[in-house]
Amino acid sequence: MPCPDHALLSRRGFLTASSASLALWSLLPKAALAGTRDPRLLVVILRGGLDGLATVAPVGDPDYAALRGEIALSTTGEGAALPLDNLFALNAAMPNLHRLYGAKQALLAHAVHTPYRERSHFDGQDVLESGLASFTRNDDGWLNRALAGVPHAGKANPKGLVIGPIVPLVLRGKAETLSWIPKVAGVPLRESTVARLHDLYAHTDPALARAFAQGMDIARVAEGENQPAGPKPPPGTPPLPHRDFVVPAEAAARFMSTPDGPRVGVLSYNGWDTHANEGPAKGQLANRLAGLDAAIAALESGMGGAWKDTIVLIVTEFGRTARVNGTSGTDHGMATVAIAVGGAVAGGRVLADWPGLKQQALYEGRDLKPTMDLRALAKGLLRDHLGVPPGALDQAVFPSSTGAKPLDGLVA
């Protein structure tokens, strides 16, 4: 019978299926950036279309409660939404985000959208990740292109790191990437097998041997081999809640908090397509928002002292319809919410050119109208946090986007 270890590695790269698609890469040496800052940027993509009206609810809008009907959030009673300002309140499933908002480490942007104006998940995600002005088949993404525009000194070819079955479009491009394969189904990769594979590659393919050695180092970081072992839970202890959210976030924090680790990453979570039984106060959406909130807490804790130089940008391809459908859910919509959280965020506020929820104010009579270009938010972070020049943002990172001016004042 074939050795189980043998199935864990391939010459095509170190790839595996994962509940989340996580991508990270080393960006620049600390000396390449001004002052003593060592900025980190993690982009979190929520695939499926997040209901922004149920995440950051405009409870102060006079048309909100009637429009949302049975899924409208309340500011009183059990599961009351958490107040943000006179207009908006945060879903009660996200107390960690609310705490960080109070600490001025979270910024919420509402009525946000990419230039995409249709309702296909696949096309919407392509526009979100390509950074182009419209849907066009493209081979590279805006975050990969941003890499070329960041000031650098002495490290002109930083590498990328990919964990998951595919490289997400936002990370595809000319920047070199290294893939890592985690342990599958609990089957360990024996040290003897590692040694044999390294010896084989050293004699047949030196480049692959170097990649293999680097991949094994990455695996040790991802699985926390250098972390002190905590006490084992007693037998019968139930699994930690929201593991599908927390485990990838913990791995991202381990990578990005190491002195020579990656400084930019991408993490994806699926399951936001709430056509039926949405349950924003108690149900499937509330559970997923609680998982996302747990992931934010895991990132904050895992980053340690590096949290002060970290920004996590949370985005989705589009929002949901303003009205509830016949199955207590919402369908593919338009504008939604984006979240920036981290120690480097100038937070404690909601950014919104609020269009209102009256019938005549809805996009095509059914959706929250987009009033803020997501590219403007991303440009402001790339410029002021990572140092990407404005010219590169308009021409290379987000082509044909001169009308989307970078937002000012996003970085503390």
C-alpha cells in the first residue's frame, strides 16, 4: 500500500483543501518603511455577499424597521444591537468589534461597493479581487500589483505564501508565491519521510529542494511548533466554538507577527449567501458574525505587540436586498459595509454618505444605493499604511480609477 505521507506533497506546490483560503506573503524589510513602523495588512474576503444592513444596522433611519420587517435589529430587549452613533448600531454578535470600536481601533464604512453593478457572485468577486473598473477576465489582482508600488530597499523580489486549494485572484500576479501543505486528516508527516524527500529533491531539483525546505519551515510556524504548549483540555471537552474562523486567523497571526514573517495576507471565509432564514439576531447570520468576531479577537491576541502596526480590512463582493424575501432571507443586492480594524486604524467612527432607505432612494428600487467606492477605502490604506505612491494606485493597482480618490485619515 502507498505510504500516507506520500500523498501530502507534490512537485506542483504545497497545496491542500482548507475550510478557509488563506494567503500571505513577505513584503518588505523594516528598513524599507519610514520611521519605526512595521505595517501589516490582512485582507479578509467574506464570500457570498454580506448583508450590511444586518451587520451595521441604520437603526436611526426612519424607514429601516418597516423595510426590514421581521429581520430588523432592535436597540432594546434581548440581542439588542450595540450602539455606534446616532444612526448606526452593530450586530450584537460582534462584541469584540464593538470593544475595538470604542477603543478607536475599528472603522466601519457603509453604503460601500465596488464598481460592479450586477448580481453574480463569480463576476462580483472577480471585480472585487482584480481591482478593475468592470468585469473582465484578468490574471492578476490588486493586492499583488500593489506589491510592485511599495517603496523597498534591497529586497526587490519578496515572496508570497499561499495556504489553501488555490491562489485567490487578489494575490495572483508576478510576485513569486510559495505554497504550504498542512497536515491532512491528522496524518503526520514523519521526520524520516521529510529527510528522504529533501535528499531526493537535493539530487534531482535544487530549486525544489530549497522550496521544500522553506515550506517545512513555514509549516512549523503555521502549526505553532515554536509556541509554548498549553495545558491539554480534559477528555470529553467540547471543541472550541467557531474553529473554522479562529484556526485560520490564529495561523495568520503566527505568520504575520514573526520578526521576519509576511506583512500582507489574504484570508477568505465562505457562507454569507443568506437567501433563506437569514437570522441576523439569532440564526445563521448571527452565528457567522460571531465567528468573524472570534476571528478578529484571535488576530488581536495572536499578533501581540505587532497589533499596533496592523490593519485588517474586511470586504465582500456585494450586499443584500433591502427587503426581506418570502423565505425570511435576502437576495443579491448592491451596497454593503466594509470594516477596517486594528491597532493602526484611526477608528471609533462610521464613514457613510448615507443615501437613506426611502423607496425613491433605493438602487433600482430594491437595494441600498452605493455612495462610497471600495477602491477609495483600499487606496487610502495602501497609501498611508503601506506607502504605495498615489500614481501607482491610480494607474497600476486600480486602473481607470482616478475618480476614486484615496480616503484620508484612515491610519492612526
